[in-house]
Amino acid sequence: MGDVANAVNETRQWRRLMQWAELGAIPGDGVNRPALSALDRQARRMLIAWAGEIGASVSIDAAANLWLRREGSDPAAAPVLTGSHMDTQPAGGRFDGAYGVMAGLEVLTALHDAGVVTRRAIEVVAWTNEEGSRFAPGCTGSMSWAGFRPADSWNDVRDQDGVSYGAALAEQLAAEADLPRRALGSRPFACIEAHIEQGPLLEAEGRDIGVVTGIQGSRWFTVTLQGQSAHAGTAPLRLRQDAVQDMVRAISALNALTADPQDVLRFTVGRINVSPNSSNSVAERVVFTIDLRHPDRDVLLERGDAMEAILRDAVKTCQVSVVENFHAMPAQFDAGIIATVQAAATALGISSSQMPSGAFHDAQFVAPIAPTGMIFVPSRSGISHNPAEFTSAAQLAQGTRVLAQALVALAG
């Protein structure tokens, strides 16, 4: 196993990540590479070419998840899975998601370079639309694969340009019609996803690796407030149906509902659309999103279920609509996988600590299907979803070495 970890090439991995970062590059070392876009397809073709250099097979499924496979000596044995995603936030960084896919590719390449053949095949997956920034919710690829929702559940969801998820997915599949098609769903022997931490704890503790114990649950809502537009100079305040003023009341009430002295519960209003969005008109319509997260299932259910009544009570003049778009209950990772990752770090002399994940990941939807875990590497100042997101080449390589050690242990 040590031979494979030692064959991980820090320079090669960094160079390839930086090549990906050129696809959708924005000022400040950031990346804007939406899911199911032309830029996404370019990044995928680059990955396919690198896989071809080591003889890994490539396939896609009906959700456009992209799969790389290095065969093992026992074709009947269930494979070991790793990977992450390649889409970004609109003002994203170079490492979120992309590192997990690249780390998987680097493990396959290190196996090739070391001449090691595992008993089980090792597969690397690039999941479709993890971020949900173009098409909400995120993780549509992994949810489709896991059977969490039918693959056509989001076909009518539209991006800000009016393009539907179904149309973008069909375009993606047509562009990759030359690739072998595999069925949705499978039963891996185990799965480990590598990712940047997206938080400050590892850096603050001086640790090289986070051994992830689970992922807190998430609920996403869309709130629509429908009022009536009016002239800002002539309409008396007492007669207005001002959607923005009702939004302020609504968010204030939600802040009170979600107040948490321990600062564990996460409540975010991340997107607000106002109509007619004119400086001298009363807003007739506001649509805003809610992102609610907590590691305790009961808290997540209780606070989320209370939101609609709180909103209706807070709003004074507008009609209210509340739609839940997405939910994923907290996930606890497999104790055996946690132990395998911990043992891999220890064997390589790499410091680690166990920790939960505040962000959701595709691994959350793999966990009910197969024993699953995650590896975190430090994020400078805890910054993520931002062009300033940074993890050094050496830190990324440390994470990939632990991933290699763990995957080979599982693959035999």
C-alpha cells in the first residue's frame, strides 16, 4: 500500500488542477464552471483524456455522472468508489469538488505507475450538478444514482437564463454519445470522497487530515411573497402591499425562530429576486431562498416544519407561498470506513482529527447504499465558495496519499 501512496505525484496533481481552473477562470484565481455547460464538457473531456493515458475505462449514466474504472483481478468483486464533482459556484474556487475527482484520478495513476493491481476494481466518479448553483437543488447526479429521487425529477427546473435542467442534461448526454452508457445505480463495496474542508478547524488545529464522521442535514425552501406594485412617490405607506417590507418582516421572524446560542444551527437567505426591481416602484413580488442545516434530525425537522406558520404570521400585506425544494437528513458515516481512513493517516505519519461536515456532499447520498466516508484537507482561513479558496499542493498531496492508502486497503 505504501508503494501506491508514495507514487502519488504532487506536481502532476497540482498541474492538472490548474489546467482545470483555466476552464471558467474569473478574477482572483476563481472559477465559474456551471454544471451541464460547455465549460463542464471541456473539463470532462480533459479528464477522459487523462484516464485514457493509464488505460482506465470511461462511461456515463443517464444522469450524466462520469465514471472512470481501473479493473481489479477479481471481476466479480464489487468495486471501491471515490470521486466528487467538477461544477462550481458562480464565484467559486479552484478546489471545491474538483480536488476529489482529481485525487481519485491521481490514485488510479499512482496504481498504474507502481504496477499495482488490486483485487477489487477502483472507480472514480464525477457527479453531476453537486453545487445546485445553476439548477437547484444540488447533488442531482448522486441522488439519481442512489434512487433518492427519480432522475427526471428536476427536468422542469430552470436556470436564470430559462434553460431547463432536462434540456441541459439531454444536451450533455448527446455531446457524450460516443461514450459507453452504464445503468444508474450500483452496489460499491465502499466509498471514500476526498474534499477540501471548507472550514477553519484543521488549519486552526494544525492537522493535516480530517477524518469525517458524518454530514449535517439540509432543507432548502423557496418563499414567494406576492404584493402589488405602486408608484414610490404617490402610494401612501398604509395602503401598500410592499413585498420587500414583508420580506424584511419574514426574515426577522425566521432569525428569531432559528436563533441558536450554541451557533450550531445554520440559517441562510442566499438568493433574493425582486420584481419589478425598479428604484422608484413599490416591489410587487419577492422570491427568496432558505437554506437550513443542523446535525440533529429532530431539530432540522422541528425548525423547518415551523417556518411556514411563522412566515404567514409575520407577513402583513402579501400572499405567501412556501415550497420545500430539497431535504437530506443527517448522515452518519460507516465506522469501518472511518477506522480505515484513520489507520491510513496513521500509517503514513500524517496527523488527523475526526470531525463532522457542515457542508453537504454527494457522499451523503452514497452512504445509504454502501459503507462511506470522507477525507478533508485544510482550507486556508476556512474560505470556500469564493475565488480566495486555497489549499496548497503539499496539503492536497497529503490527502491523496491517505486516500490511496485507504482505497488500496479496501480494494485488497
